[in-house]
Amino acid sequence: MNANTKNAKLDLHLHRRAFHHVAKVNPGMTVACEEGLVWVTEANNPQDYMLRPGKSMVIRKRGDVLIEALSDAEVSIIHQN
């Protein structure tokens, strides 16, 4: 790992049925579910993802990402710099 590489991490608490929109995401961003259950939709990807605690996904394409909490949830968003 390059010592000059830094990751920006955003921790979110989402109440049930709340949404979080991340605009113009670059490939490599990670969405991690810490608690609860979340639904993740990635622009230009016909497949949606459901994440449970301990599960994560890496965004593969540039575009918007929508995260919906199906229950109260804790989510981490990690941007690669």
C-alpha cells in the first residue's frame, strides 16, 4: 500500500426508509453496512444490492449511488483518494 494513499470515510446513521444520494461517484468507492439492512442502487448497473451487517460492495462504474435503509442502519462510505 502506498503511504501517500488516503481514504475518506463517511459514517452515516439512516433511519428506516431514509435515503442517501452520492453524486458522481468514481469507481472504487466502497459502501459497507455496519448495522441494519440497506439497499444500494448504482447508476448504469441493472443489478441492485442488499447489504447486511459485515457486508460491503465496491462501486465499479462512475455515476450516482443511492442507498436506502430498509431498517435503521449504520453505513460507511469509503472514498478512494
